[in-house]
Amino acid sequence: MADLFDNPAGLDGFEFIEFSAQEKGVLEPVFETMGFVKVARHRSKDVELWRQGGINLVTNYEPNSAAWYFSREHGPSACGMAFRVRDARKAYDYLLKQGAEPVQVNTGPMELRIPGIRGIGNSIIYLIDRYGEGEDDLSIYDIDFDYLPGIDRHPEGCGFQLIDHLTHNVYTGRMKYWADFYEKLFNFQEIRYFDIKGEYTGLTSKALTAPDGKIRIPLNEEGEGGKGQIEEFLREYNGEGIQHIALICDDLYACWDRLKEKGVPFMTAPPETYYQMLDGRLPGHGEDVDGLKSRGLLLDGTTEGGEPRLLLQIFAEPQIGPVFFEFIERKGDYKEGFGEGNFKALFESIERDQINRGVLKVEEPAE
């Protein structure tokens, strides 16, 4: 895939997302229910690799590591992410010249020295240029990890293939700071901006994409009032950070069935009226409305100008602190949308859940 625009750091997609918690047993069941399989252990650290398709999730429990300290502050969390780059040393030197904060990643003997910079909420952005795509190439996992015996190194899982996007929640007034961060360091560009208002609260979201077209990072900021779902995340998480990770597949109906069978809890489905209005909102979409409704799947995109270009999506409930996963399918070359047409339905669904849990207090109208 050719770069969309100038790519000074040589970005080439997501390599992995790193997670941590203060004790084991919180992250692992979540990964297993989504179809991930533990395929390898680090040679010297308390770190494990979980995989499904081309998605790598890393759990890091190494004492006194950056991940360990991160989880002390934030609880179970996504504490880092790795970007693939064409030349890690060259990218690292370039980012430091652009003002990035360097991070010292502790390494042991015979281990790769992976450069990193400081990211959202004090997390780490790792830079990886060893990902073993050639027949004779070694990936970072071939060097620093031992694969478990008899395990499929590339399990199909529930059918998810790649990380589509990864969303940040930021403090009010900080959206511009983080947009400038990604633009100045990596030349991300804004592709979407939307202002969502529910019945009681709201949020603004700015979607950024990297020059390679493979890394997408929407930024969410609380709307007026400051008592909604972004504020709840920031309070529970104890700061800014990764709110959710979106996984993409080729058949969301089938993947949903597998997830449901494994016990993944999904967010509250939208109201009946959402599905009644689909044909009017997206005439000629061609999807099975009953199949969507029975699963609570959301549908967005456009049907103008020929073949429908669609996004199917659904969200799991938060299970790693306030962090959660999204599951999506893109149809008809619909590359850049994030379901903005669904945002209001989703937002109001979460708002209802907040009311039910007593997090959002709603005053009854006076008689």
C-alpha cells in the first residue's frame, strides 16, 4: 500500500498493543474470549505474546518495568503500543529532533534494544523494524521470545485480522495538544471531526490517520457539562489514555457468533427505532436488517454513487478497567469512516448505561 502523504518516520502499521495489570488473571480471560491464543513467552521477562490473525497483544508483568509502574497508577490498562517502521534507528533519531521524549526500555543480554518515545498518558510508543515478513527474516518475537511447543503460531481465533484503529480519551482542552503531537512527530492528518450530543451529555472527536494509511487514532474530548462518558473514563483510569482498540474482520456476522459463543459481553444494543430507520438512512445498503438487529450490530457508510461503502461495528463492554474493544467490518472500499453516523446511537446507549449504573444523575422534571 502506497503512502497517502509524506511519511517522515517510515510508519508501516501497528506491531502490537501492550497491556499490564498488577496481578495475572484479569487480562488473559478477556483475550481468550475474543479468540486470542497465547503463543510465546519472553526469554527472560514476565511477558507473554497473544495472537490472532495479524494482531499481536503483549502482557507485561515484569516487576519494576514501565508497564508495571503504569498499571500501579492506572490499574488494568493498555500501557503501550508499537508502530512498525522501515528503519527504527532512523525513525527514532528523527522523532527526537522533532521534540519527542525518549524512553529507556530495559533490556537483558542477547535481547533487542527497542527504541521508544513517551506517548498518551505516559505510555510508550515502541518503534519496530524487525517483523519477519521475508522468508529468512527474524521478527522481534523470534529473537526475544520462545514459542510454546505444539502451538499454532498464527491462530485464526474468531476471525479478526488486524488492528483497524485505536482511540484516545483526553482531558478537556487537550485535543489540540495530542493532534499536534501526532502531526508534528509522524505527520498524521485529520480526516474526520464530529461533535456528538446525547440527551444529557456530549463529546467531540477528531480522527487522525497516519501517512501509511494503516494507523488510525481518533481523539475524544468531553463535551459541555463535563459529566459524561469521557469524564468517567478519565476519572476511573486516573488520566488520559487508550480508550478502545478496534479489530477488523471480513465477516462480522460470523465473528459476532463466535464471540457470543465464547462469552464476550457486548454494550447495550441500540433501540428498535435505529433498525427501523436504516433503510431510510442508507437506502439500498443490501444488509440483512434482521441479522443486524438480532446481534445489535451498527451499520454506517454511504450508498451514494454506486456500490454501497459500509462499516459494520459493535462494541464490547469494558473489561480491562474502562478500556474496551470494538469489532468492525469494512465493505466496498470504505477505508476512512469511523461510524460517525452511529456515534449518536452508540453515545446514547452508553449514556443509558451510565444512568442505569447511577454514574450519570438525571434530574426528573418538576411536576
